[in-house]
Amino acid sequence: MPEILKAPLVLEFPFTRSLGPVQSAFLTGLRERVVLGVKTGDGRTLVPPVEYDPVTAEEIRDLVEVASTGTVTTWAWNHEPRRGQPLDTPFAWVLVRLDGADTALLHALDAPGPDAVRTGMRVRVRWAEERAGAITDIACFEPYDGDETRQTSGRSGEFENMATGIVAPARLDYVYSPGRAQTDYIHALSEQRTVGERCPSCRKVYVPPRGACPTCGVATAEHVEVGPRGTVTTFCIVNIKAKNLDIEVPYVYAHIALDGADLALHGRIGGIPYDQVRMGLRVEAVWSEGGRYPDHYRPTGEPDADYDAYKELL
Amino acid sequence: MSKEPVAVVGIGQTKHVAARRDVSIAGLVREAAQRALDDAELTWADIDAVVIGKAPDFFEGVMMPELYLADALGAVGKPMLRVHTAGSVGGSTALVAANLVAARVHGTVLTLAFEKQSESNAMWGLSLPIPFQQPLLAGAGGFFAPHVRAYMRRTGAPDTVGSLVAYKDRRNALKNPYAHLHEHDITLEKVQASPMLWDPIRYSETCPSSDGACAMVLTDRAGAARAPRPAAWMHGGAMRSEPTLFAGKDCVSPQAGKDCAADVYRQAGIADPRRDIDAVEMYVPFSWYEPMWLENLGFADEGEGWKLTESGVTELDGDLPVNMSGGVLSTNPIGASGMIRFAEAALQVRGQAGEHQVEGARRVLGHAYGGGSQFFSMWLVGSEPPAS
């Protein structure tokens, strides 16, 4: 049995976020080296601030400045910083209750080792050199021995050039395996053969195979070679270029039921003007050098299939 | 013990637009929720539980929005849960909330669905490149267009039917202040002259990409008795699922859709949907899905749905108005789209649909579907409480 295929898969996307009034003030404040909290109905100050009172659910907009010094309320040592984290040397994740705040803010503490960190220790903000209106405007926290609380400037959230949005890159990084059935299918394709699997219960042949029948819920194992010819069951003419696809438009994207298969797979039709493709057209795969999949399907020259012969396979 | 009757006593939505850059996601959902509370003349304290929905996570990049939104939706100290059924989610979310009331778990439930498409990329979310797999050769429209062609072949429908749907829905949207697209200069000729994207689907026959939220307050009989405005009563609600692709799947008229509708009609005592239902708000992201769903939902025999569209039956002043709000073709914040259908059905039987009100609408169906036509959710609401 061939080894099951595996490959790295990275999904990433730069999501944008509109900030709304409260986060806008908070992040603009960081740019100006001011930390803002918000007052709740019961008189507490939340840092970071939120838009709605967690007790009463009322909208809250009363922004107040707190100090850039504070106290660690709890922490965890990070032995191996990963990409995108605030520091590239080992550091402590800390919750810091800033002086004047009633809640704690999550951030990084630059410390030589876990022995130098304790709950209750005093810390202060280390501002980033370049600040843009983002949580990273706080580079990290650092231990602070001074006993005075820095005077705040009394800022209330009004600034020039308010930050209105951030970009939040999301990234998932993992190893993808298509599993046993797809691996068999892909290996057969490398020999230019299309091999599906038959359900032992309903006898339907699945191409590509999934290792189980989605209707009967039983494992499939019996290999069945299908094709190489098939029938266009339905299609559309694509007139807009898709991203990441180097295909000249217009082209025909079709559902193709290979002979012997019980559901259609998808492919491009070539070797015929796009406006002459029709339902029932008989086609066969055309392979390109080194391609994992057929490059496209072309007419075989056979008479068109009768509608009744494929109408269940649309 | 019989189920508790479920009433819709509050409805709120945002003005749907391409981009709401002035609000956070919290601010967006809050706006719809506050309007629903105002409609019901209730406060946050009157809500016993919150049920929210949105389309798949990676569209928005927020893994668990229900955590971040708990305070914006007044859910602190209350049960809050999130429903997840692709494009049908707005409908399923409302039904999960309704079932909590019907089962007498909670008296009054806030349900809400949202999407901020401007801050994400749904097309990217739908077409992740997976190792070893052949890339999808066409976008979302390309996925659905072959099914439309199959419908046309099966029924012999003339190729103008899709444009009639788009023209109707966009005109209906002009009467709905919350609709995203307000194309004041729309003409049938313009719809038909629009570029063909995925032949047989034209640009004008596709839905827009919207930011928006929709919320409803659902309550029990006692809650309805206290409500300041007429309630919409749930007479039936159901969900059905099937795999995206399987041998024998009918992509034109999926079995799960037929079964879902049949269940709703059985609960509501509907013998003949065409006769017994006054209007339908259905999920039509591409115009041809109107005649397709008319058949799937039993309003027309197989092969006959397009005739209702062509003869004007589905116009706002027709015998069976469809998509009075302007539909998904005029407004599509994906996660909210299903709930907007359900809410429009409720607005109609409450007599509160404004300029797009169907006179005398007493029983209206709301419909949503999602994934590769694999998740279905529907409810039938009426102006009178269900006979118990």
C-alpha cells in the first residue's frame, strides 16, 4: 500500500477591522502614549475598554486615562516565542492591572527569566519607537522599581487623526493529509488512470473516492477504474478570470460523468469552441506533462449521449 | 404536554450597505438588537438567553465571535450560544431560539445573525487551495451556474426568466429602506444587458456583498400578551441537511429541501402551499433559484415553477408574492441573510412591512439554504396564534 500523502498547508488572510468609537480612542491613545480605560455604570474602569457595560449592557463611552505603570496579577513564562509574538526572546505573558484600572490587560513582560517574574511585581509600559494606533504600540512591559505613579495627562479620548481600523492577519499552519482513499486516487492519476471506489451497500461508484459512502455511511474499499471517456452532464461558460487561475476566458467549466462513475467530477472543456459545448457531449481526458490532474477534457467525436442516459448524474 | 406557542414580538435590522466602517462588529450587532428590543418595548434585562449565528469563521477571522459579543448583546450571566450552518445559518439560528421558547426552557430569547463582508473575503473563504486537490475552476457563481443550466434543460424554461426575477427583486428593494441595493434607474433592459459572468448567470442576477445584522425577539404566549404591537406566530419550523455531493443528489431540487418544507407544512396544517400560503421570502442568491425553489417548496409542480415567475404571480402585487424585501439579490450579509428572510415573513404577517407590505398577508413562509444546497431551514409564521 502506498504511503499516505501529506503536505504543509498554510492559510492566511489579512482581515481588516473597523474599530468603532471606543477601540478607536483606545488605539489612537496608545499611538499618543496614553492608555485609556472606560468607566462602567458601577464606577469601575475597564482596561482595555469595551463598548458595552458587562453588567448593565448599556452603551458606555466615558473614557478616562490610566497610568502606564501597574501590577502583574498573574503570568506564564513563554520559553519559545513564535512568529508574530511581541518579543523574539523568551518572555512572560502577563496580565497587568494598570494604576487606576480595575481590570487587567494581557501583554508581554520583558524579563531575564521566570525567576525574575512574580505576581504582584510592578511594571511599566515600554512604548514602541514607531506607533501606528495598534496594540503593538505597547512594545511590551518592563520591570519598574519606581514607587511613584506617573501623573496622567487627563486625556479623554479626543485626538487628531483618529485610528479607525486595524489589520488583523490570521494564519493557520498545519499538515494536511488527504487520507487513504484520495491517496490511492492520486497515485492512479499519476498513471493517467481514474480509479474510484464502489460502495458495498448501494453499489454506487464514487470518483474521487472518499473512503466512505456519504449516503450509506459505510467504508468503501473496492477499486473501480472508470472512464477514460465520459459525458458532459451540465456546464457553465466562465467569462471572468478567477484569481490564482491562469486560464484564458471564456472557457467552459463542466460536470463530467466518466463512464462507470455514479457522480460527476469537474473539469474544463477544450478542443472545441466554448459556444459549441453542450450537455451530452462525449469527452475524454487530455493530460499535460507532469500534471497531477487532466489538463482538460476534449470531444471524442462520438455522438452525443442521450439525455436520459445522464439526467440522474447532473 | 404540547409545545409553547412562539411569537415574534420584536424585529430589528441595520441598513445593509457594502461597508459599515463606522462600527465594530459589536456595534453592528448592537444596532440590530437594540432596534428589535425597541420594537418589542423590552430592555436587556427582559431577555433570558441569546442565540446568534454567522457564516463560517474564516470569513471574518474571528474564531469565536460569540465570546467577544457577549457584552454587546447583554448576554452576561445568561446562556448564549452560536449556530453554524453556512449560508442557512440565519434561519437555523432563529429556529434554535424558537425551540428554546417552544420547549419552555426560556420565556424570551433574543436571536441575531450578522456578517461584515467588507472586513473579510467570502470568496477566499470558499475556495481555499488544498494540497493535491484540483482547484475549483470557477467562483461561487460557477459552482451554481451548471445547476441553473440543468434546471433550464429539465424544464424548458425560456432564458429570460432569470432576468425577470432580478428585475422584480431590485424593484421590491426600492420599497425597503433597509435593503442594500437601491437601483432607482433599474429597467428590464438593463438587467438583460448586464455582462454574462458564468453563462447562464449574468452579473445583474447575482447577489451583492453586504455588511449587516438582523435580530428578533421571540417569546411565549405570556410575552406576546404583553407586546405593544401585533405578534407573528410560528406555525411550523424545520431544518434538514444532506451531503454536499453524493451519487443521486438532485442539485436542482434537493431532497432535503422538499423534506424540510413538507415537515413545516405538516406542522402548520398546510395542505396546498400554493393556496394556503400568502407570500414567500426565500433565499435566492442567483435569480434562477426563485423558480427552482418554487418547485422544491411545492408551490409549483416539477417543471412549472418558471411559469409562476413569468406570468407575474411572484410580483409584489401578484397572487403569490416572492421576496417582497428585495431578497438576497438586493441584500446579502451572508450570515444574516437567512434571518432577514425569516424576519421579513414575520414583518408581513404583523402588517409592518411598510411599502413592501402584502395586503392581507396572514401566512408567510421564510426560507434559507446554505452550503452546496445542503442545509435547509424554514419557518411558517401567521398573524394568528396556532390552533393548539
